[in-house]
Amino acid sequence: MKLKLQACNIWELGQRARQEDSIFPPYGKITAEDRLFVLCDGMGGHDAGDIASSTVAEAMGHAILAHVPNAEGPFTDDQFREALSEAFDALDSKDNGAAKKMGTTMTFLKFHSGGCTIAHIGDSRVYHIRSGATAAETRILFQTTDHSLVNDLVRVGELTPEEAKTSPHKNVITRAMQPNMERRPKADIYHTSDLAAGDYFLMCSDGILEQMEDENLQYIFSEKTGNLAQKADMLIRVTEQNHDNHTAVLVRIDEVIGTPEVLELSAPQPERIAVMYGSPSPRPAARPTVRPKAAPTKAAPTKQPTKPAKPQSNPMIWLLILLMALLCGGGGFYLYTRLSKSDIKKEFTGSPSRGQSKSAKGTPKAMEGTTEEEKPAMPDAQQMVEQAVTNASEAASKAASEAEQAVQNAEQAVQQAAQNAEQAVQNAEQAAQNAAQQAEQAAKQAEQQAKETTNKLKQKQEAAAAALAADEPDDEDDEKEEEE
């Protein structure tokens, strides 16, 4: 597969004093021949966020170009992981030893002979959009899933998607690239060969999405809004009042030539589900990293958290239980029929049972002196089968109860973990507020002490001046006496 592309980028400062977003190829140097794009968002409030983002973007780009010289040739997940490892190494070398480590998100887009590979760490996003004549006909085929605290809370039912948009913790991300990490986070990787002429890819930092909904993106990337450059201009206009740095890379597929090459990819493809709608996302081991943002001009109304819906039971467990019950019932019925056929055969064919003789018509006749123990074993076999079925039913019921309890325990553990994380964030914010209040009180006390010291010095100066004024008449009398 070969592609003809158009590409452009946006790199806006917003209301910030420093640009902490970085892209590869660098701003203004992107061309239609490029097949590799990297976008990183340095974490605001962290030391050297701009250094972290530029280091990762450049290291990823240069590593891929060095190890994959054929831009339109095959590309594997192992090659991506090698480039990611080199970017981590480059970031380690820039560590300045500060307690508050610099950090960045990472989004990655690579077109190749098998289609394209998308990867990300953090809350910067990549969209695959199929353009239609109108916004209603334009579809978002794929969207990366944010590695964020609010997204995890939505997944476990602690927040609704609407509450997540105004949550005070919406800037807390659960995965980021930082130097000298004890455990380096993994990137989520996605592959697709479903590429068509007219498709768009949008890579963007979260600053682009401050006031943006999916419906807005569907309108912007519909055919009615013009060509790629016009869509970029529209994005700039609708985000010009955004507070954060906002950066984007826009790619349009003009033509697809040939069929995709089948590649051996080691990473499974995730489900095509948009963020905030339950897309699976592995929970990272690293603790959440807070990304402070500038306060919005108008505060959105705060909604009371809604009670999460009762989690649904796993249907696979009930399917297993049903299969066990069918197996046990079928085995019991088989045993029952086998025993019944064996006894009937003994009664009407073959040799007669002990203590019995056969009549001319084959009807059994009990011999004199036949004891109770010598009667046919049919009733005992039937009881055994019924007991076996009863035992199997009890075992299946017990297994179902244990499975249901295990599911409930797991769901409670997930909810408790989410609550603990939210409580930890609240505690940290409270501690920060307390520290700020203490610092403000200390400043007021210092100011009061300075005023008191100034007043004391002023009083001393006034007393000294009064003393000098009192001594001057005596000096004049002494001078007159000397003249006389």
C-alpha cells in the first residue's frame, strides 16, 4: 500500500507565557512526503515541561528515521518500542535532579505499507475521521483513550461523562513520560489498514479540546468546510480564546494505491471505542501526575455526583454454569438409560437372574425362597442417578454463588481504589491550600513586625531630635558669656 497525503500543523501559545507543546516534524517544516508524526504536550507547572516535550518528540522522530529508512516500507511494533526506549533514555539524560520531575505526554502516528500505527501515552489524542458531505455523515472511526483519572472514574461508574468535563481532577493524568522512572509506562498501540481517500487524521494536545465536542470535530472535518488549509484555519479561529497551549497535526489521505501489506504485529488491536465510553485501558503502576491549567473565564456549574449504576454480572459466568448443569444432567440421563437397558436385558433376554426362571413367553417368574436382596436392581440405580443429578445441581449452584461473590468483590475493589485515588488528590489539594494559608499568615506577621520596627525607629529618631533641640539654647548662652 502506498499513500498520497497532505499535512499541516497548528502551534498556538494560548494564554500561557511559555510554549510547552512540541511536534515532529518541527512547526513549519512538515511536507506531503512525511509519513511520521509525533506530538508531545509538556506538563504545565512541572519544571522544564518544554524540554521534556521537545526531547521526546525529537528523539522519537530521529530514531524512527534512522532505523526505518524506507518511509513507505513495513513498520513493526518492535521498531516503535525501540524508538520509545531511546526517547526515555534521552529524557533520562536531561534530568536536572529536581524533586518535581519534568514530564510530557506522547502521541505517535506512522503510515507504512500495512496501513498506519497509532500509539499514545497520556491525554493527548489521535482521531481517525471519515469525512462525509455533512457533519451528520462524517464519522469518527477511532479515538485514543485518555490515560486520566476522570476517565478511570467514568469507567467504574463513579462519574458520568458530563461530570467528568467539569471535574476539578480532569487535569490529572495516570500515564506520562518522565526521566529516570522506576517503571517506564507502556504505550497503547493501535493498527488499522482501513484507509480511504478523503480520510483525516487529527493529532492534538488537550488544549485544542477545551471547548470542543465530537459534533464540532465532525462539522470541521466534513466536506462542506473546504480543503485541509481551510480546516486548519477554522481550528485556529475556534480555539483562539483557549487558555492552554494548543497544538495539532492534520493529515488528509488523497489517494490509496494498492492493497495493505500483511505484517506480523505483536500487539493486539484495541476495540474502536471513543474515550469516556468504556474503552479498555490498563491501569498504570505510576502514581497520577497533576497538570495545572489556567482557570476558565466562566466557571461551569458543579453537579452533584450521581449514584453509580449497579454493575452487571459477567454473562460468561452464567454460560459456564449452564454448561456445567447440562453436562451433569446429560451424564446422569446417560447413566440412567444404561442401567435401565442392562436390567431389562437381564430380565427378558440372556440368562435369568439368580432365583428366577423363564416362562415360555419370556416373562420372569420368581422362584420360591427369593429374598428381597435378589430382586432386580432398577429402583436402586434410579435413586443413584437422581442423587447424582441432585449433587451436580447443588455443586453448580454453589459455583454460581461463589462466582457471583467473586465478581462483586472485584467490583467493590475497583470502586474502593477509585475512591482512594480521589481522596488522595483531595488530601493533596487540602495540604497545598493549608501551606498557602500558612505562608500568607507568615507574610502578614512579618509585615506587622516590620511596621512595628519602623514605628520604634521613628520614635527614637523623634526623641533624639527633641533632645538636640533642647540642647541648642544652652549652647547660645555659653557663647554670649564667652564674648562678655
